[in-house]
Amino acid sequence: MPHPNRPVPTAANPFPPGSILGLLAERTQLDFELDFFGKILATVPDFADALRAQACNLTVKGRLKDGLTVDKQLVTVRPDDPTAHYNLACRYALLKQRDKAIVTLRRAVELGYRDFEFMLEDHDLDSIRKDPRFRKLVKEYGSK
């Protein structure tokens, strides 16, 4: 018979509720990674790979404004990284900041981002896809 003051483990979580292992078993992988990369970035704020992972995880979690902060930090750490600028442009587009999205996307392309096939299908850019500046950018650089 279980002790009356102790929670009973379940099939979904075989560890005692409230225990360290029980708490870890209840967390999603995404929440674990957000906490993990957050702790790394608190110690090493310019760790580019951790910034990239954290920004991606924040997007998946729906925390777009927090992700914007991280993407801006990544662009500061890696100012010549076309993918960092592309991801920042996507974040602006998701937040419906179209002018910033277009300017940042142009910067990504100027730095060498060339996956136009992906760019044309990336749902993150849906809010700017019909913008004439987007079409001009793709036409201007996509043919080079």
C-alpha cells in the first residue's frame, strides 16, 4: 500500500511526482532545450550555435518576440552570416514587420544567401511574399 503522504507514480511517469526525475519526465524536450540553452547563454551570451538553437526553439514555442531578441543578438555576434540575417528576416515577417523583413532579407542575400527555392516556399515569409520588393529581390538575385 502506498504511503498516504507520497504521490503515486503512474505509467506515464514512473518516477515519484515532485522528485527531480519526476519533474524531468514531465517536461517536454522543447522546454528542456529552452532551459538548457538559456543557461548556456546566461554564461556565454555570444555562443552562436546556442543562439541559433534558442531562436528556433522560441519560434516553435510561439514566443516570437523573445526569438526576435535572440535573432538580433545572433546577427550582432555573426554580422556577416547570411543565414543569421535570413532567420532574422523570417522573424520580422512572422511578426508582420514587413519593411524590416524585406531590408533584412535583402541583407541576407547580399551576404550570400542563395536558397531561393526554399525562400519561395518558406511559410515564415508568407506575409511578404506578395510584396513587390520581395519579387524584385528574387528576380534580381535569383537569376545570378
